[in-house]
Amino acid sequence: MAVGGEVVSRTLPVTTPVTDWEGNREEQEHEILALESIYEGQNCFQVLSLAGEDENGSQENTCLQIAVFLQSKYESHHIEAYMTPEDEDTIADSDAGSAKKTLLLRRTVSGKRLIGTCDIRYLTPLTLRISLHPEYPSAAPPTFTLSCLWLSGQQLSSLCQQLDKLWQESLGMPVIFTWVDWLENNTLSFFGMEDVLIMMSPVEEVDPRVVFEYDDLNQSIIGMMRYNRRQQLIEFRKNNQECCVCFDEKPGSCFYILPECQHHVCQECLTLYCQVHVKEGTVHEIICPNSGCDTPVPPCMLKEMLDSEEFMRWEKLILQKSLDRMADIVYCPRCDSPVIKEEEEDLQLAHCTTCFYTFCTECMESSHQGRKCLSLIEKLDKLDSKTANKMGEETFLRIQRQKEMIENEQKSSSFIRTKTRPCPKCRSKIQKNGGCNKVTCSQCLCALCWACGKDITKVSYGHFNDSPKCAEWMVDEPDENLLLVVPQRNEAELQIDATLYVNPDAKKNLIRCPGCKQRNMKTLDDMTITS
């Protein structure tokens, strides 16, 4: 170059290629817009931060999170998980919705490991988390991490290497959609697991871009079951379903699904069904209405269906009936509170912690240690002796009411003893109201033979073939008039009461018939017996 007639030589400095920051940012924005249009209306694509400058003036990376749902030609996938024996207890104690029932466990030949197998329709997605730095896509691939519940560390490492290869094949070009498309359509075939998935415990030496969502295998299995159950529920609510009670077709959102047996009943039918049982007091019969299923309706669903008053009644009844089944629980005769009997059965003693009343558990009277319980007849005699003495009208009426209660108790005890059978399972008293000799307890649904009282739940009607003494049909209908109507007191009894009320000293002339225990009074005129 000539400057003022002189030639000046200048050497230009050697520089490295400069990254096109603005061009890369524009490419990234276009790629994000394209991905948003592809996954519009889906929850699998999420932009965690937008490109721009932070308060210090430096470039802020754009972070993307993509849930990759794998495409498969199979409706369900068979899972085989190799676990340690300690994992069985963890799965049994989990709240994954009957996880132990869903996952079938068996030991390997050596006995050192467990193989858990189950069928899952909806696989949890792979999670691809991407950070778009300023050098992408012109000079370097985006940084990423990869995680999945059902792939091992080695398998995830292999996927990371495969994504690196895809980047090498398209240098300088946007690659995110290529990655996602390959993962969706080739992951299962890449590992040869299109229908059977093999799950192993995680290892430590893996690609640094691999992220484990759980530390142990059993938590991964529980997470997969929860996800599968949740997706099944979403799919169920999208379609119309048929109720097993009213047989009407309604949207899936109008149904309750029992979590243990997975049977579904429309909300209207199940609500009415539970309300009727609570009203009638048959709370132990609130089970799945589906034929042949005895799964109980869980309390969380009952609380949703019943109002506050009905739910309180259900809680009270279920507690009372549960206490009734316990052999060491009695009710205080004064305040009706549940009381635990003393451990020594020979004492027949209970102490109420509510009203501090100590009573005999056999006759329910106040404690009388060392003395026998009074029979109902002896109790009546004791009240008769009180009635014979001079007393006020109020006291006389109170004693009469006590006598009526004892008489009714005597009739009830006689009826229960002669016309009922104890359930062999829960010991509830059962009355047969017709039909054959196979009777079902309404409390615990246990089946028993009315002739011999044995539990025939498992053998059912085969019991009558194996036991010739027990006929399937037997004329043993209860007499509705027997012991139900309290007999009216005859004229002689009324005359005796009147005599004793006027002259209490006449009690010495009372004598009871040795056969029927009827009271009789000897008259003073002719020394004959009046009965």
C-alpha cells in the first residue's frame, strides 16, 4: 500500500471463526415455535426458560423438557423386574393401589433374587431435558439429560450415545425433533423389548447425562403402576361406560371405580346403594355391587357419597358392630359405653371407665364376687318381695316396670335360645326366615348349616350330600306366635298382688308350684290353694 509515496506493508492477524450468536438465537426460536406447533394441545413439551439476557448482561440458555411417549404395536407390555428379597416388603407396604396383588413375585432357581412380573398398558415416558446454549446449532449440539423409570443405567447410556450419533449425521442443523422422533419409534426395538421389558437395579458407572428418578428398583416399579393406573382412569373417563346395576350407558366421569377390584358403578346407583345400607344399619354389607365380588367400599368414597350425618352414622355403626364381634368387649348397663372385660375369665368382671360402674359380665348386675348370679325367676321373686312391703305409688310403679323388663328379657332369652343359631364365624345370632337349610349371616356373609350349625362357606350345598343327618330341606319354620306375645296375667295373679299390697304379712302364705313355678296363696278360710 502506498502512503505518501512510501510503500507500507501490513500483515492481518489470524483469527478463529466467530460463532453466529444472532443466527443461532434465531434458529433456536424457530425450532421452539415448530416444536410448539407439533405438540400443541399436549402436555409433553414445556419451555422452562426463554432466551434473552439476564440482569448481568450475559446470555441466558433456553431450557426445554420433553416427555417422549414410546410408540408400540402391542396393547400391553409384560414387565419382568429382577429384585432382591428385601424389595418384597417394600412393595407390600406401598400405597400404589394393590401393588402386591398386581405384581406376581417368584424366586429365581438360586433363590437369591426375586422376579416380579406384571402387565402394564401405559409405559411411563422418557424425560429429555435440553439446554440450548449459544453455540447450538452452528457449532455444538445442545446439552441434555435423559431419564426413564424402566430403563437401566447402561440402556440410558446407550441412548445418549445414539443421540450423539444423530447429531454427527446432521452437523449444524436443528436436531431436537430428530432426537425425539427416533426415541419415540426406535427405543423398544433398539433394545429388543417391544413386548417384554426387563428391569434391573441401577448401577453407578453410567453416562453423566443419565438421571435416575428413583434410587431403587422397587420404587420405579411402584411409580410405573401409579402412572399406568392414572392413565387408565383418564382413558376410562373419555368413553361411555355401562353400569353393572342399572345397565345404563353414561360418560366415564359419572362413575366410581373401586380401587381394589376395579369394578365401576355409576355414581347415582352406588350413592343410593350405600345410603340404603346406612339407613337400615347393615353397614357390613356395603360391598361392591358387582355379582360375586365382596370387596368393601373404601371409607374415602363413602365420605364423598354420604352427607355428614350419614357418614357419622356409618362410623358409629361400623365401630359398634366391630366391637360386637370382639369377645372381650361388653357394654356398660348404666351408660352403654364399650368396656373391656378383665383378662381372668373366671372373674366375670368389668369396670367402666366412663361412669366407674363395676359389674358382672354374666348377669350385667353390680359386682357380686363370690356369689352366683341371680336367675330371672330369682330377680322376679326379689322384686315381688319389695312389692309386698308398703311403699309409695311411685316406688310401686318403678318396681312394676322393672318386673316387666325382666319378664320381657326372659321371653327374649328364651326366643333367642330356641329360635336362633350362632354364626360359626362372628357368633352373631341368626334367625331363619324360610327356605332351605343353607343360611347366610348378614354380618360376615358366612354360610352355615341350620341343622348342625357348621360353617359351609367353602363346600356350600355339597355339605348336605356329605352329611346324611343334615337334610337340605327340613320343616323347621319358626312359630311367629311362640314367645313373641307376653301372656296376660291371670285373675289369680292379680288377686295375689292386691292381697299383698293391702297385707304384706300374707307373703308367708305364698308357695310356688314345683312344676311351673306359678305363685299360689293359701286362703285363710278353707285352707285351700288358689292358683
